[in-house]
Amino acid sequence: MLHVIASHQGRPSDDPIFALNREATERRARGEAVVNATVGSLLDDEGKLAVLPTAARAVHEVPRDEWAAYAPISGTPGFLKAVMDDLFVDQPALRATAVAAATPGGTGALRHAIANFLEPGQALLTTSFYWGPYKTLTDEADRRLATFSMFDAKGALDVEALDRALRDQVREQGRVLLFLNDPCHNPTGYSMQPSEWRAVVACLLAHAEKAPVTLLVDFAYSAYNAGDPRAFLKELEPLVGRAGLLFAWSASKTFTHYGLRVGALVACVDAQQDRASTEAALSYSCRGTWSNCNRGGLAAITRLLTDPDLARACHLEREAFKAMLQARVRAFNAAASEKKLPYPRYDGGFFVTVFHDKAFEKALAMKERGVFVVPQAGALRVALCSVAERDVGRLVTTLAE
Ligand SMILES: Cc1ncc(COP(=O)(O)O)c(C=O)c1O
């Protein structure tokens, strides 16, 4: 007899992206020339995980007792300070209002946001194209997911659709939590312009006069942005004190240590008393879920953020990885525009999305031909982070056929 509660029965056992990746890996191991554009990690042109050597060394240099001991519930103070300093290096006004809790990766930060900024049963709001686990996280927390149409007719963020969705949510549930993954949105690859951020902030402020509205910026891919990933943060300053402002910070991609599970939820709260209450709520959530994070991981990332020589070395190594990725982006843009593939503006980042009416059938047909991409309603996600530059031509040709 199945003893799992009724509402959790029939849940899929395997993440669809991991299942596709497994099939691609098995077929490649049997000698087939497979292009695997499903993996959400940066691979080099030989298909090996691209790991920052300095980050790997710092992880190995963490002393035994740091790995063995518990961390404080919210994370070590040095780690929290390092993350907030890193995020707000050019934004002292935001930095002055920030509190944080350590989380296992950005995923943990998203989890804490859902649990603390939405009541049970309420819906998280995000873009119509979104990272699938947003839905899993809301399911798991007994919340729901609602979306607004991501792009307008000109291919920019559809702020009017956002405005309508915010109005509906304020009316229906009297509270809003909006996730925006920027820059280098997963899955579309889209990065918003400062003018789009200004429009989003104005829209949020208008609705925040009627109900509590919180924006979470999912910053997971920021280190791979073509330009300055923090340039838009100054646009968010007007939100502080009038709307909630959160950041999901992650070391997974930034330091190429996905399995280390280091991240943080950062909250900007203007009043001292509210800051303390927010900090307490986040700490309580840590205790009530994973208790505390991996202390050794926090120690390694703290050192990488604060030791100037290590930070500089990581920056240079990351720039080399970014150059490899940018070469793929350029090859994709050249081939895809020649084939007239429909896709959003793509300046850089791990993923791009090609719009397609029959995405699931198309992905299946591509798989038959040895090219693996991830389908979702209306689109195919292409993980250029895992495709060698030499394979981009074949990938685009198969997409276009
Ligand atoms: C959009 C997005 N947000 C957050 C994350 C969180 O990653 P992690 O929990 O490994 O830091 C990911 C990872 O793939 C992601 O794609």
C-alpha cells in the first residue's frame, strides 16, 4: 500500500532535464555523435565541466574542522557580509539596508522567499518562460505559480502584461511575490535594459501602494552577463521602504561549484526593526528546513570573495570561460539569424530559447537526429553553455529544419 499522502502521489520521479541529459550521455557513450544542449552547467569544448582552478584550490584548502563543524543557523557572519558587499559593491544605499541568510544554492534562497513572502495557497508571479523548478518549489511549499506573458510585440519585456497580472494578484490575494531572473534569464537568455527595469520598478511601486508587493531578483547567472551585471541595481533603489526587495545569490555558476550548494537570500529592508524581523524569519526558516549550510563551502566562497588575490584570479579565469561562451553566442546569433530562427535578443549567458509552436514534437524529432534540447510550452531551450562552438552550426541547422 502506498502511504505517501494523496496530494503527493503521482509526482514525477525524475526531473525531465536530467532524464534527457542521461539519454544523451548514454547515446554518446555508445559512440553516437550527439549534441547535448540540455546541461545547465558550463562545459568546455571537450565536454568537460569548466571549473575555475582558483575556486577548486580554495575548496581543497578549507581546513578539516571547517568541513566538520556546524555553521551558525543563518550562515557565518563573514560569508553573509562578503555576499552583501559583493552584490552591492556600487550601491551603498542598498547595502545599508541589507540582511541575509545562507542557503544551499540559489534554490534555497528561492525556497525561503516563497515560504516567507507568500501565504500558503497564494501564487508566485513570474514570466511565462521560466526555470521549471520555480513550479516545483511552489508545489512543495503549498503555494501556486502564475505567469504573465514575457515578451511584447517588439520583443521587450511586456510591462503591460506584468501590470495586468499585478492588478489581478493584488485584487485576488492581496499580496504579490514576483520572481525576475535577470540578467541572462533561464531559459530565454534575455537580459533586460535599464529602461525596462525602470518601467518594472514604476509598475511595482504603483501596485505597492495597494498591497505588499515583493520583487525577487534571481541573480544566478549574473557573472556571465555580457555587460556590468550590477548596472541595473541603482534602478531598484526607489523600491526600498515601499516594496519588498530580495536577491537570490548563488555561488553555483559564479564560482563553477554547483555541487558545493552555497547561496544566500538577501533582503533590503529600510526600517531597523523590520530588518531584524526579516532576519529572524529567514533564520527560523533555515532551522526548519536544512538547519544550517555546509560550513566548509561557506568558508571557501568567503575567501574567494574577500581575498583580493583570489578574487582577481577567479575574475581572470572566469573571463576566459566567458570568452569561450561568447564565441558560442556569436556563432549561434550568426547562424540563427541567417536561418531566421525566432528567438529573443541574446547577448550572453548559459541559455537561449527558440520559439516553436510544437516544441515537444520538435524536440523529439531533434533527439532522433542526435541533437538534444529541452522543450517547454511554445519554446525549445538551448543550453549553449554545454555545446562546443564547432557544434553550434549543426545545432542551428537541426533547429531550423
Ligand atoms: C534560473 C535559476 N535560478 C536559480 C538557480 C539555482 O541554482 P543553485 O541552486 O545551484 O544555486 C538555477 C540553477 O540552475 C537557475 O537556473
